[in-house]
Amino acid sequence: MTTRTIFPYLKFVIMGLLSLLIIIPLLFILLSSVKTAQEAALMTLALPSEWKWSNFTVVFEQGKMLRGLTNSAIVTGGSVLLTIAIGVLAAFILARRSGKFMIFVYLLFVAGLIAPPSIIPTIKFLQMIHLNNQFVGVILLYAALHSPFIILMMTGFVKSIPKEIDESAFVDGSRGLGLFIRIIFPLLLPSITTATVFVFLGVWNDFQWPLYLLGNSEKWTIPMSVYMFKSKFGTDWNYVFADLIIAMLPVLLVYSVAQKFIIEEMTAGAIKG
């Protein structure tokens, strides 16, 4: 057996071993979430003696997960819509227009990737415009934080679309925003899906800014709810793991739905390269 014939099997074995780095922790969390408190405290991969599906009910009732999920949906949904809208429209302008001013704007967005956000000035500014402890203030902040990267990423994708398509659409009567919506937007859909997943993960899993900007517990997002639940039930690991499972489900759902578009975009990029 030659090296060429062995390599596919060796690659399969290596990938299988690497996948265990993800599968084993997930399996551990899943099994521990349906155990009793005593069994979960042992931190093993053993099957539970009794499947305690009621742990999830306790988490929803005492951990107020439904409120956390709703708050996270509002913050994440608003941030994703605003960021993608700003990113795609700005990228279209930057990619289709030239000149020193466009170069200056492009470099300004690059600077937005480099400059770190300052916590105290941000809080003071939101207080000044009466948006502190408000979902709108957090959404605007997330849009400001993620827009530079999305704009730079989408600008590259827009530039890959030939300008001749714009010219043909212009001859047919499409121009301005209508040209973008009817012609450019459908071509960018896989790229927009990839950007959406990126922003979704960044906002949904963020703990820092909700901690600073949402002082009202009624407005806490999922990471804050999980943190407070862990503080309250730190010794009841079965409830803690059940809480983590619920917090992970939306992320897994979004990624599974968008996975097809992400793979298509990566494949298209590889072919273009």
C-alpha cells in the first residue's frame, strides 16, 4: 500500500480524532443536563440512572430563560438588521464609486477596526442621549462595533460583481436603490448570510456590553441570565448544564440553517481564487 492510498484513511482518522474535541464536551454537557445533582457533580460521561428532563422546566421557571431569550432576540435581531443594512449599502457605494473622498471613508472604516471601544465614554454618551439601559442604545453600539468589518468584507464581494451588470440594469431602467435591491442584493445573498452569522454570534454570545449597559435585570440577555443562574445554582450542575443547552440551541439552529450558504460562499471564493 502506497503513501497515496494511505493518506485518505490517515486524513479520515485525524479528522475523526479532532472532531472528538467538540463532540465529547457537547456530549458531556447534554448528559449532565438530564442527571440528578449528585450524578452531575461527579463530572463523568456515564449515562444517568434516571433521565431528569424536568431539569429544563426548572431552568425555564427559576432561571427566567424565556425572558432572556426574548431580550437576546430583540438585541441580536435589531443589531443584525441594522449592521447588515449599513454594511451592504455602504459597501455598494464604496465599491462602485471612486475618488479621494471614497478612499478617505474606506480608511475611516479601517480605523474603526483598529480603535478599541472605550467603556466609560460610551456609557456617558448613551446617558447623555438618554439611551443607557435601553435596547436601542445597545443595538446602536453593536452596529457601530461590527459595521467596519462587515463593510470591508462586503466591499470585496461587491467588487467581485462585474460593473457591466450595473450598466445593463441601468439601460433597462433600474437605478439607485432599485438597482441594488433587484440586481445586486440577490447576488450578495450568500455573502450576506455569512455576515449575518458572524454578527449574530458576536452579539448573542457577548457578555461585556449587556453587563455595562443593561442594569435592569428585566432586560438581561442570555449570557447575563446564564451568569446569574450559575451564581445562584453553582452547586447544582445539572441545572447549570441544562441552562447552557438552552442558551446554545439558537446558535446551533442559526448555523445549521445558514450552513448551506456559508459553504457555497467558501466554495465560490475558492474557485475565484
